[in-house]
Amino acid sequence: MTAAVRMMPTRPLAARAADSEVCSPVTCRDCGIYGLCREVNGPDVDLRLLETIVRNRKLFKRGELLYRIGEPLRAIYAIRCGSVKTYVLTNDGRVQITGFHITGELLGLGAIAADRYTSEARVLETTMVCEVPLDVLDAYSNEIPSIRYQMLKIMSQEILDNQELMLLLGKKNAEERLATFLLSFSRRFQRRSYSPTKFNLSMSRSDIGNYLGMAEETVCRVFSRFQDDQLLTTERRQVQLLDLDRLKSIARG
Amino acid sequence: MTAAVRMMPTRPLAARAADSEVCSPVTCRDCGIYGLCREVNGPDVDLRLLETIVRNRKLFKRGELLYRIGEPLRAIYAIRCGSVKTYVLTNDGRVQITGFHITGELLGLGAIAADRYTSEARVLETTMVCEVPLDVLDAYSNEIPSIRYQMLKIMSQEILDNQELMLLLGKKNAEERLATFLLSFSRRFQRRSYSPTKFNLSMSRSDIGNYLGMAEETVCRVFSRFQDDQLLTTERRQVQLLDLDRLKSIARG
DNA sequence: CGGGATCTTGAGCAGGTTCAAATGCTGTGG
DNA sequence: CCACAGCATTTGAACCTGCTCAAGATCCCG
């Protein structure tokens, strides 16, 4: 990788506060970077690498941007805690949210082809990320082959996720969309050892609607219908899923 | 096959069907694999590699499958001549076409995460591909670092393309969708030195509609409207774009 | 505790779908 | 080489899902 040589000024943020504590592998188990490192030395992670990477932590508050469209690619981000939305724009200003990302997921990979960010990433709640500068990633990629493979896998996974979203946007009706959406979060929370049936959505109804290609009002209506049908209960952004099987049959893969 | 002749006027496929000549770099300029190799030795491609790869050519006839959903990942494919559609399915059998791929493009990269194909690839007309077995790709990847970077770039590019499609499916109306679609082909043909304003679409109206998330009939109606507005002329699958600028302003990025 | 943001629900409208039918190609078999 | 069967394309008309506009309820933050 030759493109990553340029060094970007580090972001002048009040993120320094959190930097004093050392990140232990245990607290990083959920971190995408941990996944990148895991196979380096068999089951034992190369701690030097991990620590180098995770030392570069930053704290963002709700509404702040990780990166903007068009900015040169500086770093990729692993979410340690919190959530982020990414979105693209039409040239007349319409927005399409392309993903909601939670603890342990990686951001910024779509930028590699263009050498600049092609989407924008905005933090939905107070969120801590590990910022991995491209040159650091490059250096370790050259040293440790399995990281390259992990990168490929992660990017390939992103392609798969996008395929699923295209299927949803192109072929599913409102109920199928919302059911699919909820089950996606259920699975992802479960993978991170959170409850798969009771969780908090950190984004607004409007964001959900935008992501799923439907109006905010339609999202509300479908939520209400699901509640009437005993499929779930909602309390603002707090959701409890009551009948995963029925939701699955509604979502239709 | 006449369709293929119309599509590729300068490259009579039928004449090459029983092609036994060695593929020279020149005839491979448009091939995605060539892109993979190009930076190996500066401007000069490693011919051993290129020849090894492109020797593995296969000819497919209209309607045949390159791979099916669920099959273990064996190889990736570079289209040398012809066109291919890829699609995914809901579990109740609905189809969403995720891409139309033409000469020089690479297929199968989304399968790396799952180690099996997650979409299906069907040939739209007589098509020649280079089949690159994964172990071959692996071997050369280990030997030649720049191939890895090329792979990353190509996958990243696929993520970008998918983002564009999501924007289209989520936020654009019928006219914007068709205009965007036509301009995408215009650009891609131009990049391959074909005419950007006069080309043959190798897929049916129904496929176009499926891809763009609209009914076949709507595709026809928008084509008719565009023709009434002097934006283009159509003759079955033959399209001539008359006013790229106005199409661009309709497509809205 | 006030005010803006978010969420919810209702009513009417519209873009696009579905159903139906006519017409035109294509390539296949005799 | 030609006729015909089958598929693709086009156009019309009625319908419906989800959108827009509007208004009220609720929450959250300072």
C-alpha cells in the first residue's frame, strides 16, 4: 500500500482525557481491531500491535463527525463503544444512510479505492473509537500477513451487508424492512453478548426511515402495528422483541 | 451470436470462440486481471503471471451460470468479453439484481468473507471469462505485494458502487433511476473505449427494472418519456443517448 | 420549567404497481 | 428458407402502498 504515506495532523479534540488508561486485551475483545490482530500469534494477540493501535483512542460526542465526504483518507476507525451512522448524498442534497455501526465494527474501508472518504460518519451518542492511521495499518500489514487477510474478509463482509440492504431497498415492503432491521440489530447485539431481545436504538425514527427507504411516519406506523400484533414493545428508542420467530418469518430473509 | 456482435462491434467474439492463441498484454488491457498485474513491475506487467492467469479461459453461453449461491468459493472471474448479471434472493424467492458487469470487470469478490458465493452470476450473452482459482490468486498475492493492494482497491470500489446503488434505491424516483443507470453504462463503455452515447444493453427491460427497483412497465414508460423529450432513441436494446448533459441533470448524482 | 426536538396518528393524494392486451422480434424446427 | 411458437416490449386503466401535510402528544435538555 503506497497511498498511506502522507501524515495527517491529529484531530484537535478533547479526547486526551481518556488516553491515560492502558487498554487491555480484555476490554478490546469486542473491538474490530482485536479481530484484525487475533490470528497473529495463534490465539494470543500481539500485544505490542494491539496496544499501539488502541492507544490512539478518541472520544466523540453526539452529532460530531468522524470524517466528511471528500476528505483525504487518513485512518480507519474501530468503534469501541457507542454507535455511528454513515451516509452518502445526492448532488442536490438528499441523504441516504448506508449503515448504523455499533461497538466492535470498523469504519472507513470504503474509502480505500478513492483515497478519500466517500461517505460521512456521524456519531449518534457519546462514542469511543480507535483511530488507526493508514500508515500504521500499512506497517503492520507488511509485517503480519494475517492482517491483510482479515482486511479482505472485513471488506468482503461489508459487500455482503450492502447486498442485503440492496435486497431490502429493492424488493421488500415496509413491514419486511422494519422486521429485517430489528433482527439485524438483534443478531449484532447478541454477537457482542448483549441481549438480542431488549436493546436501545440510538438513532431517531427519521434516521431509521431514511436508512430503510421509507418515511418517518411509516416507521412509526409499522412499529405501532407490530406492537398491536404482540411482536414487540417500544418505549421511545427502547425496544423489546417478543416473538423473534414471527419477526423472522415477516422479514423473509 | 448476433447479440454479441452488436454489443462488441470491434471484437467479433464468434471468431475467437475456439481461441487458442496466447493472450498478449495488449488484448488484455481491458481485463481486470491486467489491472491486478499492472503495477507489479512498473509499467511492464509480469507476463508469466498474466499468462498463467489468462490461460484459464472459459466460454459461457447466454443463460449459463458462473456460480451459484452457496457454492464454495473456488475462483474469481474477470470478464474478457461479454456481460454478466449478479443477483441475490430473499428466502421466498424474490430476486434482486445487484449488478451488471461488462468487459474488464471482476466478479466473485463478495464471496471472500463467507468462503462461499453469496450471489449468483448469470451470463447475459456469449461471454468469455478468465477464471482465476483462489489458490493461484493466493500464491501470486504472497509473491507480489501490489496484487494485494489492487485487490483491496477493487473491493473498495465495489463498496462504492454499492453505495451508489443504495442511494438510487432509497432516494431516487423512476426517471432519476433510469438516467443514472444509462449514465453509468455510458461511463463504463467510455472507459473501455466504446462509444459513450451509442451502445447495446444486453439485459431485458425486466432485468433493468429489477435492478433499479421498479416494474418492467415503468422502465418502458420512462424510456418512452425520455424518447418524447429527445433525450435518447431506443431500438429494442440498442440505445443512443442524445443529450448527456440533460440526462446528468436528471440523474442528480 | 420552557422550548425545541422527537414521536405518533389522521386524512388525502400520487407515483408506481398490477393486471390486461396488442404488437413486434427471434430463433427454431421442419 | 419460412412459418410459427414463445418471449420481450409497449401501452392503457384501475388500484394500492406508502408519501405528504398537518396537528397533537411526549420527551429531553438546559
